[in-house]
Amino acid sequence: MRQALLVTHTGRKDITEIARTVAGDLIDAGFRVRVVAEEAADLDLPGVVPITGPQAADGVEIVIALGGDGTLLRAAELARPCGAPLLGINLGKVGFLAEAEIGDLDKAMRDVVRRSYTVDERLTLDVVAELGGRELARSFALNEVSVEKGRARMLEVTVDVDGRPLSRYGCDGVLCATPTGSTAYAFSAGGPVVWPEVEAIIVVPNSAHALFSRPLVTAPTSVIAITVEPVAAAALLCCDGRRTWDLPAGSRVTVRRGELPVRVVRLSPRPFADRLVAKFALPVVGWRGQG
């Protein structure tokens, strides 16, 4: 039997109704639909299978995320370990990671049933935080890894690239982003927009008090190390804005290309420039009123 995992935001009634419709359409098409256990009761639909644990997407044909970028990032945590393709349907605001909008829902479900889509692989980041040889955290990110100050004074960090010291910063934080994440937090912090097909790791100092504070685009093979200075205030490690850990002074965070990509569904060929214009409402008509 064909299987799909549905990840949604059941805290909103409108999204719950849409999720019921999607699940019903898939069941009618012969799918067994899995739903994260805490969301299954809200859907209240016969044929939906509640599931828990990090292997929730194991063996599924597709993972469908209904919501905004936060929902899609949550779904990516489940899809990535199993290599399941991930389709995002935007029910939020910008929804830059999503492939389709709510108005495209019927067509998107038809394409899923017909398997009429392609799959792209998106570069991810693996991150390890250590202090004195003791592991503090281990995780991954699809968008970005950030080392940020807490509520205390400015953060002081040293950044190494490929084992060589690059610069010391007094700053609000340092971000390591993927091309996928270049339009998210890294963009807000002054980083460049990088096309998803480019393989690179972007390093963005955030509000740095330094002459050399420009964003950097490093090789996909580069290893970035961010050390919280021993005399500095404690910091915070955050992955995709979802998973956080405290970093005592002296902690070292190492970021490198992830061993596993996130596989993203593409329903139709669309140039990234068109997506950029649509999501950011860019003025492609000249300011004099000419195209």
C-alpha cells in the first residue's frame, strides 16, 4: 500500500479542515496516511494512522507539510533520516520553502497521486558543540545554525575556517547558512541570496563590531568553527530556529556539510528568480513605469 506522512499545524481550525481534506483525498486514492500522534485526534478522520518517533517517515512515499516554513522545517526533521521526499503546501505568510500555495492544492494532490513530480536534494549542515572534550549538542539544519548572545552583553567569538583562524568578532551572533536558508535568517542579518543549486556554506556575522564583518561564501567542503571566548558571556546555539542549547563560555561549535540532504518535491519547473520575485514581491517593473 502507498503511504504518506502528513505534518500540519492543527492549532489553527482552518488548517485542520484543509488537512482533513488532504488526508481524505489521499485515502480515497489508496494511500495509508500517517499523522503525527498529537495531531491525529484533531483530524478525527477514519483511516488516519497516528505515529510517533523519529522514524515516522520510514517507508513512506512522500511527506506533505501543510503550513508555513516552521511546519515544513518540522516535517524536514522527520523526512531527512528516511530520505523521504518532502512537499510543502504554504498556508502561512511568505512560505519560502513551500512548493505550492493553497490555491494549487487540488492540482498538487493530483500530481502526488500520479507521481507527477521531481525531487531536488538540498544541502544541509551538521553541527556539534563541545566544551573541554565533552559533547554539548549534536544536530542538523536545513536553513541555518546560529550562535547567538543571550540576554547578557555582546557576544565575543572567534571564527575558524578549515582549521585556520579567520577573525574575532564582538557581535550579536554568527550564522552558518545553507543556500536554502540564505533567504531566511541569514538574509535578515545581511547575507546574500544564494541560488539553491549552488553548493556552499554561508557565514554571516550578525551586527558585528569589526571592520571585517562582511558575509562569506565558503566551499561546501569547508569546516566552520565558532568558539565562544572563555572570558565571554554564555551563548545560545540554535538550529533552524527550532532546537536550542545553552553554550557556556569556552564552547566550540563545529559546522560542516550534512551527511544527509533534505529531498524536496518540485511539482513543476520554475526558475528560482521567479520564486524570489513572487515571495519578496520584487518590483520587476522599472520605477519609471517601464518593464
